[in-house]
Amino acid sequence: MPRSPITQTNHIEVTLKRNSEYGQLHMPEEGVSALMPNAGEALDCYLSIAQAIAGPTDYELVLENFANRLRALIAHDHLDIVLLHPAGMQICYEARMHTSWSHTQSPARPTEESPIRDVLRGDTPYILTDDAWTDPRFHFEGSDSKPLFDANLHSRIVVPLRVQGALIGSLAISSHKTDFYNEELVVLAQGAADLISAYLFALERGKEAKESAVAELEATGREQALRLGALRLTEGMERERQRLGMDLHDQTLADLARIRRRMSRIDGGSVAAQKEINALQDELDHCLDEVRGIVEAMKPGVLQMFGFSEAVEAHLQRCQKHMRREIKMRVQDQTDGQMDTLQDTVRTAMFRIVQEAVNNALKHTACDCIDVRISQDGPNMFVRVDDNGTGISEADLQSKSGISNIKTRADLISATVRFERLADPKGTRVEISVPQTAGQAAGEPLAL
């Protein structure tokens, strides 16, 4: 039958005796006196519990140690601890006997289905019952009370677990017998619950921190694997790009040059025909220049032969030749060639980024001055591309494919890129920074 939280009836008569091995109190299964443990005996038992649960990090082991020592204070046949989880869920851990409360494929169960939900919701300070089989508090529509019958659990004490006043779960102590527990034992049970709640809370936070760290490591590992995979794909694309540049140089450019020579030998026969031929020759000359520029861009021989700063300067000179307006261009290397100590893949990617930044400035900002500065700060290399054009807007950052290409290339080599609109003098700054160790995995260089 239900017990009122403030009414004491039918106290169980028990005999408490000293256990010589553990220095604890043991409550026999069938008591014959009305003695309760005194304060000193209860303190000895609480100290024994504290020693038993300190150290283990496995919930099952902590609970078994706790249950074994608690029997010296409160006799029981079953003990379970419920820990509250987000979204109205809970997880149950059991000792001495195991039921479907903890033996399920999905350990998290809705708190609203728990037969002790009144305690878990904070609706009542505790539950004391002579017989859970007949107590209506344990049985309601949707109640998960079947284990009470399966495990033959009658008398029950249920008290809350709290940490700094916050409800985190419950401790339930059960016996196969009816009319077995009383109000005094509720007090002892609450003392034991207060003792273990802080330890369980620390275990739960440690478990969450570990799971979070593992998830973060896995995510970082996946990100690194994707980056390395994409970087190797970029390496393959770069090799293919250079091969295409060589093919264009050896075949297409040679064919166009041969066609140009043959056209120069054609006699138009008339002024109009010759004028048309001359126009075609001019177009072919322009086509040859464009193809030569594409070949140089796709096959950066200067980068491989002379280094990063010389390759950037060569690219600026090529761009200048194709511009109809006068462009002042300057390259400053303040690192004494340290960019050439980077992995080949990273150095090539940085060169492509600078190419893209220069091309964007020439096409979209109406600038007449471009300044490229190479510097180093600690373990990081920096390349800064400044122009004095119209500047870059937020819309430009979102829309221009060249800017998107810069960001993508930077991500692949673990570089960071910053776009800044300059006010005095007006213009745009693109700054790329990359660690000198970029392009290495576990300290080993990437294979090319």
C-alpha cells in the first residue's frame, strides 16, 4: 500500500550487527528487533560506500560496489539508478537483478513511461511503498511497470539524485517482501543517494566530454582525409594541366604557327582579297598570343625552374603585355625565397591563388597598380596582393567565381585567405597565409 511521506507505520524490526571484515553494518534478511543503526554506525557505512565507488569509471562496477556496501545499511534484493537525459529520456542501471529497464537494445527510455516518474519529475520528494504491485502510483496508462512483476519487487524506496539542487535522476531500492521498509530507512537511502549523485554526475560529464572529444577527433580526421584526398586530386589535375600545356605547345601552337606562315605566302590577287588575308593573319597572330599565354599559365616552367617570386613576376609581365592601359606592377619578397621551401603542391597552389587574385584585379577593379608582397611571420608564410582599383564588395565575395576558386584552393592546402576593402588608398587587398608544414600528413611529405 502507499505510504504517506509524513506517516510512519509498521516499522520493520531488524537486527543490525557489525561486520568484522568491512567494519560495516549488515541487516539480516529476517530481523527480530526494532533497532536502527546509530549515527556512528551509519557514518561508517557511508565512508565504506565512498571508498567502494571512488575510482571505477564503469557504471556497472560503480553500481555493484555501491549496492554491496549499501546492504549493510538497507537490505535489498534489487537496486537501480536512473539518470535523466535530454529530450525527456532516461537511462537505467541495475544491480543484483537485471530487468528490461536496462536490458534493451535502446537503453534510453521516455521518463513519462517510468513507474517512478513522480520522483523523476520532482512532483514528490520520495516514494515509500509497502507493495509496488498494488500501489497505483506505479501503474498508469503507458507505465513500464512490468519488470516489477517479472522481478517480484514489492517494497520499494525511491529517492531523488540531486547535484547542486538540480534533479539528475533517482535511486530505487526494492525487496521481494511486502511491508519491509519504513520512513527511517528513507532518510538513510537519501543520504546514500546524496553520496553517489555527485560521483555519477562527474562520471556522466566525463563520459559526455569523452564522446564529444572522440566525435571531434573523428570529424577532424574525416575533414583531414577529405582535404588530403582533394589535395591529391588537385595534384593529379595539376599534372594533367601541365600535360595539356605541353600538348598545346608541341601540337596546337606549332600547327597555328605553320598555318600563319602559309597564309603569309598567299597572294590575294586583289587589294580586297589581300586586305581580308591580312585581317585573318592579324586574328591568327592574336590567337597565337592567347594560346602562348594559356600554355605559360598551364605549364608554369618559371615556377619550377626559378622559384615562386620570379614566377609571380613573370605572370605580372605577361598580364601587362595584354593590357591596353598602363599597369604598374611590383613584387617584393621579404623572405629570401622561403616560399620555395614549401611542398611543391602547396607552392603551386599558392601560385595559382596569386594568379587568380591578379587576374581578378585586372578584370574587375579598373586598377592601374598591383603590388605583391611575400613575407613570413613565425611558422606562417604570407602573400599579399594589393591593387588601387574600385575595391571589392560583399556581393563580389559571394558571386565571383575567381574568388570562389581562391577560397577552394586555400582550403585544400590548409591556408587562410582574407579579403579587405582598402580606404586609403582605395583598392582591394587579398592576403593568403599558409603554414610551412602545410601539405604534410603525419610529418611526411605528400607523394607527387
